[in-house]
Amino acid sequence: MKVSLLALLIVVASTAPVSGSGRGRSHSITWGSRSFRDTHLQRVIITEKSKFLRVVTRDYVFEQKIRPRMITQIVVTDQVRGGDGGYAQLKAGGPHATFARIHFKSQRNKGFSFIVDIYGI
């Protein structure tokens, strides 16, 4: 009796749907890593609305004019869940540089919304 109950629990647990932290699919990405001395350099929200039967793109450039700091980590968080958001791609700079250029691209007939956090020393 105990063995059949245990086998039933294992079968039910193995067939249960698994989703990462209840968030579903997203296109969030992180480049680099942080250390204890890092400071938050900038947070920006990048949003583009959808266009009928088109792919929407946008470039974001992070430049520092006064007292440039080295970037240690870039965190791009996708605000559109369920796999319907866009994609982020680091085109230039990034960790171990003082600038970054990020290219954002949506899926066809969809928009995107990202939060970009940049940390540095």
C-alpha cells in the first residue's frame, strides 16, 4: 500500500508543469557580473509599440561624459511575459568598457518593453 502510494506521488510530481519561479518564458538577459563595490549607474525603460505585420527595432546607447566608470554588469529585464516580448543584443561595449550599445528587436506584429540596469565601478 505504501509503495503504490509513493509510486503514485512520484508519477503525479513528474507530470506537473514546471515554470521558472512562476514567471513563464521571458527574454531577459544579463551580461557580466557584479561585485560588492559596484554602483548602480543607470536605469532606463525602453518601450516600443507594435506595428501591424512589422518588426520593431530600437537602439539604446549608454555613454558617460563626466568621470566615466567601467561597466561591470548589464541587466536587461523583459517586461512582456509568455515569450511574446522582444530580444536584446549587445552590439558594442558592455562589461569592462565605459559605454554600451544595445539593439532591441520585437517579434513580428508585437511590441517590447525592457528595463535596462547598468552597474559599474
